[in-house]
Amino acid sequence: MTQVLKVTSPRSEEGNDPNDSRKDRRYLKKIEEQVIEKEKEKKAKFPFVFSHEMSSTCETEYTIDGFIEDKTTNLLYAPKDHLKSFVASDMAMSVASGKDWHGFTTQGGPCVYICGEGHSGMDRRFKAWAIKHQVDLEDIPIVRSKWPMQVLDAGNVKEWAENIKRVVDHYGEKPKLIVIDTLATNFGPGSENNPSDMSQFIAHIKIYLSSEFECAVLIVHHTGKNHDLGARGGSSIEGDSDAVYYIKRDKEEDQLIELHCKHIKDAEKPPVIRLKAEVVELGYQDKHGREITSLVLSHYLTNQQIDVLELSQQGYSQRSIATRISRDKKVVSREQKKLREMGLLGVPIQSPVGMAQGVPR
């Protein structure tokens, strides 16, 4: 069966008559470029992967090394006031700027942040992050929404996808990360306690966002009344996500949190990350003369990194350290490399930059 591709005849630079383009040497080149683009669009919409293509899809690439894999749907949940939106915005700004996320490399590129609430507050968070990391916010390819999405409404998500395409045109590349903050404010008509609604929520995210733009998606969510039972709405949201993260807050210091991985598909769980919220002044005042501020997260070392740091400073070899912490020698080497990159090896254990003293281990 013959297939026909519809292309637009390019106009010549001399006039508006498409027929004049045939005199242009670049005419066939322009037609060829359109055909190639049309073929790419067809391939992107084809729902299957042939066996000879599978080897290339086996390679694991990360938006945030070890934490957020490319083209996956990820869940981050925590009770109220556990800084979960700060963690999500911290990840988004790291990816958008191409900077490491607390020692873990990112695949830099545009980010789309879908806010369900607190829009002006989100701008302050982005500004504070830029000040802390000494970058110009205007140079970072990130956008945030003016209102929430209704994910359960397929038509609404399709409209959002069309608007995201305008972001793609603006920056010249697809987003690396889309953040949905929070699930409740972007859910739309339906019930979080209905497993089928939850599954449909994830399905729409994967079809219209993650697959369409070939990027990772991070969903920010709440816990139920019983925090120990996990994300609100039952097990379906966790089971349908590629990776699930949750936040614990320090009982003694409320600005200190730990990011844990509950499960991650087809990969080793990343280490626990300790983060501390610190106040950053934005450089201007309100009408009462008070400084406008926001919070930014700083890295506190993981237990494993603290152990490697302590033993390295005591002069133990990589093999001895690996034996003492019951890990592979390659893990020790990787942790030492990260500690060197952060400038911590050789610094007294009581006062490495960005690390709390007396933090429970």
C-alpha cells in the first residue's frame, strides 16, 4: 500500500509563488527536510519497539543521576510542611541550570513546573535558588504555570501539551523534567481514593506528557492521616510510578529533612539524602521595610558518605573501607570522587562545608 506524506511547498526568497521555488537550488533540500520531520513524527507516534531497536532502549540515562531516570514517572510524597515542594523546585532548578543536584550530575535542559497553588511563592523560591547558586534566574530555562492542570480530563491535558510545545519552540528543545505540584491540586474531576481514577491519572501523565515529550515527570503528593501508610490514595499511585520517594523530617530540627527512596524499578536504590533549609534574602523589601526571603536547601551528607569520609581521613585504603562498610570497592571509589568534587576530603569531619554538626547518624 502506497503511503502519502503531506508536505508544504516552500516559497522562494524571490517571490510568493511556490512554483518559483523550483528554480531555487535549495527547493529539494527543503522538501527533504520536511519529509524527514514527518517520518520522525510518524515514528514517535508508533506504539511499538521492534527487537532490533531494543538494545538502544536498554541503556539507562538519568535526568538526575541515580534518582530520576529519563522518560519515567516519579512520585515524591510527604506530610504537610515537610518541604516537599522545596525539594521538587530544587531538583527542577538544578536540571534547568545544568548544575549538579547535591553532588549528583543532571542532564541539563528546560523544565516545566505545573503549580497548583502558591504561584508568587514559587517565584521567590526560584529567585532564592538562583541567588544561592550564583546564577541569573533569567538565564535558566524554566517556566511555571499560572493555574493548575486537570489531569483526569484528557482534553485538558492535551491542551496543556500544546502549550508545552510552545515552550519547546521558545527554548528550541524538549523539557527534561515536568513537575506536577501537587497531585491534589492538579487532579481534576475524580477521587484520589478511587484506584481507577489514580491509574488514569498516571496513564494520562505517561501518554500526554512523559511519552509525548520524552522526559521525566515528578509528581508531588501528600500522605494520608497515617503518615506510615505512604502516599494518600492507596497503593495504585505508588505501584504505577517508576520511582517513589518520601521525606522524613528531623524530630529535633524542623528545617532538616531526609529524602528516602521507597522503591525504584530496575535500578539500585539511591542513598538517603540529608537536606537543610536555609533562609536567603532576595535583595528587596516589602512595603513595611521587611526583607523578602525564601528558603533554599543545602546538602547534608548521607550516612554512607560520612562513613567513607571519616575512614578516608583516618587513612584507610579503599579495600579496607569497603570491608568496614560492607560495600563494593567501586562504591567507595565513587563516593570518594564525589567527596573530592565537593571539596570535603581532607576537611575535619566536624566542619565540612554545608554539613551539620551533631546530626544523628
